[in-house]
Amino acid sequence: MSDIPHEILPLGAELQLQVAPEIYALWEVRWRFVDPAFAHKQQWRSAEHLSWAEAEDVIAAVTEIYQADMEAQRAF
């Protein structure tokens, strides 16, 4: 889980110091990467209730999307 792109973690240093980086990244996944309609309807479980296996899956998926997006931006 240490391969989370640093850029996914925003500058909220105070919060980052209080929680594990993986959980903080999952909160960011919840609010930045999940469809707002789902977040609004609260169909996305709160990040702190994900199991570690689910957390790893989410982080891996977001990391893959993020890396593909960065590669696409570099192409322009």
C-alpha cells in the first residue's frame, strides 16, 4: 500500500498526521473519485469501514486510474 501516489493525498497535513495514509487516501477516494450521486445517496460505505483487503483493492484501482490519467496528460 506504500505505492499510493503522493499527489492523491491533499495538503491537509493536520488530518494526515492523525490517520494512517491509506485511510486518508480512502477518504479522498470517497469524496474525489466516487460518483457524486452515489456519495450524495450515501451508497458508498464510509472509508473507515472498509476491510484492509477492500482498502487495498480501492487504492490499487485509484492508483491505476491516476497513473493512466497522468500518462494521458503527459502525452499532450
